[in-house]
Amino acid sequence: MASNPYDFSFSSRKEFHKKVFVIIRNCLLVFVFMNLVLKFLMFPVRVTSEAMMPEFPEDSFVFVTPNYSSWNISLFDRTLERGSVVYVEPVVEEKLSFIKKAVNFITAFFSFQQYKVFVQENAISGTPSLRRVVGLPGDSVYMKDYVLYIKPAGEQHYLTEFELTPRMYETVQSKGKNLSNAGIPAQLEEIVLGEDEYFLLADDRISSVDSRVYGPVQKSRIGGKAFLRYFPFSAFSTL
């Protein structure tokens, strides 16, 4: 027991400081753990457009597992196959300065990777978005009436994307006579995908920007693969 009021006050302050330290330490550990999970295991993505209608309406939420090819700790399948829904980064020519990167790192850390002050955007490819993998490296592809025709490497004949995909999906190919297609082509001449190149399409083929506009996408630009749709709850499902 403290022998005088000063000793008692000192002991109380010491105990208080110890408790504050423990609380701060535990909060930091939680922040670090959550950021590691969101950076290397999975992170949520909100669908902000109708580009992936009808399967992913606007304001849907999915979990994405990051595409770190050198890491083998993922609990989820990161294999990119036909029909996979992926999180694709925009093509950005201007690089962020060190200061902007530092600010982004801090804001991302304290918002659990959900917010960055300086968002890199491209006038053509836009902001990060969800798109569907339709063409794989080595494929020859062409489009007719919004349907992609594919000749896999080593094969002799073309098949439609729907004949080759292991999972079924629907596309939007008509919005009525009075609605514009926003200049997105319904036809595409044959191209051959190179090594590590993927042909990505929006499910809304009429008015959404995808590989028809910005070309095949390098694997390094694919930030992750969607594996779980968790909102709306009525549509909860694995992907």
C-alpha cells in the first residue's frame, strides 16, 4: 500500500499509463492483422456500375482474393479461367509521387484498405472494376453481335464463349432501340492473345468499357479474383 498520497498518485498514474499502452498496442495489432488480411488474403469490392449486370447489380458486394503469384498462402483458388470474375486495375501512365503514395498508404491502413486520397484513373479504362475473363493467353478471338468466338491455342475451330466456359453467365446484348451503345463495338476483328494476356469483357456488352476498347489485359494488371458474393444477402453465393 502507498505510504503517502504522492506515492498513491504515482502508482495510479503508472497503472493508468500501463492500461492505455495495452489498449493502444492491442488496437495497433488489430489494425495490422486486418490490413494483412485485406492486403494478402481477401478484400471487399463494391460494384459501382451496371457493367456486370445481370449477375452483379449496382451496389452489390463481393470478396476478392489478391493476385499475388509469388505467394502460396491463399486459402482460395486464384487460377484465372474462362468465366472468372476479376478485379482489374486501370492503365495509368502518370505515376504517383512518393508523398502521394505515403498519404495513400496511411489512409488505406486506417480505413482497412477501403479508401485512398489519390486515386489513379485513366480516361479510357477508368477506375478499378470487375470484369469477366473470356479469352486466355494463346487464344485467337473475334466478336460478332456482342458474342466472343474463341479458338484456343492448338485447336482448329472456333467456339462461342458460352461453349467453352466452365460456368454459365448471362450477358446484356440489347437495351431497346432508343438507347445508345455508347460507341462500344458489337464486332471485333480477330486478334491473338500473347503470353500473360487476357481478354476481359463486361457482362453488359452494350455500354461498358472493356478489352474491346483498351485491348487485352496483362496478368500484372489483374488485382485479384472474386470468389464470394455476400451482398445482397439474398444472392449470397460462391463464384
